[in-house]
Amino acid sequence: MANVYAIVLAAGQGTRMKSNLYKVLHPVCGKPMVEHVIDNIKNLGADRIVTIVGHGAEKVEETLGSSSEYALQTEQLGTAHAVQQADSLLENLEGTTIVVCGDTPLIRSTTMERLIKHHEQIGAKATILTAFADDPTGYGRIIRGKKGEVLRNVEHKDASEEERAVTEINTGTYCFDNQALFEALKQVKNNNAQGEYYLPDVLSILREEGALVSAYATEDFSETLGINDRVVLSEAERVMRLRIAEEHMRNGVTIISPDNTYISADAEIGRDTVLQPGTMIEGKTMIGSGCVIGPNSQLSNSVIGDRTTINSSVVRDSKVGTGTTVGPFAHIRPESELGNEVRIGNFVEVKKSTLGEGSKASHLSYIGDATVGSNVNFGCGTIVVNYDGKNKHITSVEDEAFIGCNANLVAPLKIGKGAFVAAGSTVTKDVPADALAIGRARQENKEGYVSKFKLN
């Protein structure tokens, strides 16, 4: 779309959230709500995006980065005053400007696109995005004329009984002819109880000048939710979670229980993957095709290969190969990389380590700061002793090594290719290739000891 600009209102503190985190930075499905708004505007192909910041300006700018320009509203004097802060960036441009609140993460880019097209096709100077509410209490009502034009926008407290019966409401999202918007903003007054400058007053100013003010109704009321407290935040999370799940299911992912599955907005999942109940997929996680994830697994900012199973386990900031199995009850900590056909079993923890193709640690082991080759076996109870109380040290285990049960590998250490470590050994020196390392006390049997002990 050509000559389209966007202004995102994100200056409010959000006192009803009762939080130290600024309102528009509260996450919905793993992403700050204002970032959802910006991403949807970017999908429109808007020429410029200006975010109005105030409270927490530095944090908002840090979160959004170069995806937006910024204008600072030092005093929160109303929505018209907020929009006016963008005048130095946009005032003289020709085109259409959409104004969106930063606390409306559910509004879709397709809805914004339809709003803009409607606005431009009928030649309106201003167009309101509206919706039909089952219970419109508290919302401004849209009063239309016989031809569907907007006669006025009436706040609930000022509406007559007849007007309160109207169910079409103002969502707080608008389209304007850009130059008409900034000319009208100069005429907005603050002669109201709050002493603030309100953006809906621009509509009245334009109508008085004989300009056409229109409205476009979205079919989905949930898109209009503005998040002002934790209750509405929870509702937005629920709506978006189900929306995300539906999109993945339509793209070939099986989700056994969408109500009990949590997928971030940035996750990518291949077809024929099955998500079991209780699964949480966070951040920019990428999951291949034909996987089984869950039940009760948590994946965060990780890459999972095709045909991999992760059962009741946690994977964070790591890579997992193709045909690998993890869990149940395993923990893959950040900066780990599991190769293809790897087996990580129950109660195994891997930290900042790489395991080559076909290697396995089937149960009750800790592998930290280790480089492990292919086809290595870690017996039950193997511990890589990587920390001396002050520094972390590296352990290298080469291809086809076999580590017996209850072995302690004390780093720094190198286990050569094809070497064996006997069960119960504590290994402190490098083991050459094809060697057997035994590091345990010699067994000694005391004949008749038990009988004598009982007599005493």
C-alpha cells in the first residue's frame, strides 16, 4: 500500500495493570503487546511507523528498535495531544495515516488493510474502525445516518437511552487523510473535565468543515480488546493462543488440546508434528515435521529437527537434531546441541555441550561443558565434573567411547576414541584411544565378618 503511515499510541503508564512493567510491554503469547501491533502494521507495508512514547520510553524503544520511529509525549494530555507529537515527522506528507493504540495486540493486519481500503475508496477524511458488542456498556456509540455515514460518536455517559441501545462501538482505531488530521489537531480544545485533548474531537471538526467521516466495522469483536488490566490481559492471551493454535492446525500440525497448549507468536512448526497437552513453545522456537512434543514439555528459543520426540522435558536455547529422543524428565540447558539419532533419557541434564550422532545418555546423568563425539554411550549415573568451585572446565569424549555406570569424569579431561571407562571409576587423567580406564578402590572381602559383627 502506497503513502500509508501509522501512529502507534504507547505513552501511557497503565496504572490499572499495577505493575513495574510499562503496560504496552506486557507480553501476550510471549511477545510485548505493542510489538504485536507494530508487526501487524509492518505487514501492511506502511511507509513510516511512528510510536508515541512517554512512560518507559527507553524500554519501549529498546524493545521495538529500528522497526519504528519515535516521538516523545512528555506530558500525557490526551490522545489528540499524543498524535500531535508526530507532527514534525508526518505533518506535511500526503497519504493515509492509521492511528492504533499500542495496547490492542489482537487487531489483525488484514483488518487494518480493509479499513484503509474502505477509507480511501469512499474518499473519507476520517474513518473509524468499529465493532458490534453484545454488551456495549462503557463504549462510545457510533450513530450513523441513512446512507451509513457517521453522524456522531457519542460517549456512553453522554448517550440517550435510544443511543445506548446502539451496539456499534468505537474501537479507538482510526484512519485519516494525513494532512487533514494534522490541520484539525491544531483546533482541538481541552475544555473538558480532564483538561485533555481528545482524538475523537477531530471527527467533529472535520464534519463541521463538510468532510466525510465514515466507519468500517470489523466482524471480530475480540480484535478490539484494549488491555487495561490483568483480567483483560488474560483474555487477550486466551484469544491469541487459540488463534495461533488454529493457524498451526490449518497448516498441518496436530494439537491434541488447544486449550492446554501454549505457542508463542513467533514459533514455527512443521506439518505432521503432534503437540500433546501441557506443551509450552516459547520465543522463536522452530520445530521440524513429524515430531511429537509433550505432554508437559517446555521449548524456548530452540531448533528441533524432523521426527524428534521430546517427552515431558525442558529445552532452552539449544539445537536438537533429526530422529532424536529427549525425556521423559530431561533438561537441555542453553547452548547445547544434540545431533541426529541422539538419545537423552529420563533425569538427564545437558548443559552447554554437544553430542554427536547416535550418542546416548539414557538415564540419571549430568553432561556439562562437554564435547561428545558420535556413538558414545554414557552409563547410568555418569557425571561430568566440570566445576572446581571457581572455574568451568572442558571434557572431550571422542567417537565410540563407552562410559560405564556411576563414573565421574573430572574436567579438564579427554577420553580417546573407542576408550572404555569402567563402572564406578573416577577419572582424573586423559584416557588414550582404545584404552580401559579403571579408577576405583580394589575390592576386598572379609570372610565371616557379618557373623562376628552380629555376635558383638
